[in-house]
Amino acid sequence: MRLKPSRHFGCWLTLAHGMALGVVGFLTLPVWLLLFLGVGLIGNLIFHLLRDVFGSLPSSWQTLAWQDEQLVVTQRNDRQRIGLPVRESVVCRHFVVLGLRTGSARLVSWRVIFPDALDPEEFRQLSVRLRFSPVAQGESIVGAASGSMFG
């Protein structure tokens, strides 16, 4: 499954960062700290737009493929990550929040995948497969099958 730029994710990402900047504007903090927070939020927005929406950074996910029960992710720099989805992953009709734990690493790679990032049939297959696949902790994503945020 080849990931395409997601217009929906870009809109939600920009909206969330814009709301955070609006909240920062109402804080009663020194001006230098407000500027620091604002620059940090804008930098975070730019990073996630480049990595997750436009796919132009080396760590951007380009393709997803299933290998037995594990998910194989190919990044833009041709590095592959193989692992199981974590239990905290969320699967619903409108988006997938996918957490992937590779090997014995403590860190989890998280990505949000909207339906417009894949072909409709590929998004459906990914959703169904994630709902019923084993996860890194050995449980299924039960809450995610119903669209619940809490497993």
C-alpha cells in the first residue's frame, strides 16, 4: 500500500496547531517565552507537515505491507521497519492512529492515516487487518474495532 499526501490530515494538523497558538496568545507569560512557545509550535507544525503530509523527510512512511502478522513500513530513505501494532492504536471509519513497535525498542512510531492517504480498498483492508491482528502486547485492538479511543 503506497501512502499518498493526505489533505485531510494536513487540515486537521494545521487547525490543531492554530488553536494551540491561539491559546498561547492568551497566556500571561513573558514575551520571550510566548515567542519561544510560538516558534516551537510553528516548527512542530512544519516538521509534521513535511514528514506526515508531504512525505518529504527521510523518515516519512512511503509504503505499508503485511508480512505474516507483522507490518512492514518502508521509509523514504529505503529503511524498513518491521513490527506489530501496539494495543493503543485506534482504528475507526474516518482515520487510523497506528503505533508500531519494532523489535525490542521501547519507542513506538506513531502515524495518523486518513482514508485519502490510501486507495479506498487499501484503507478498508488496513482497517480490517489492524482490528483483528495481534498486537505487541499479545492482545487484539478490541476498543479500536468499535472506534473507541480507549482499548
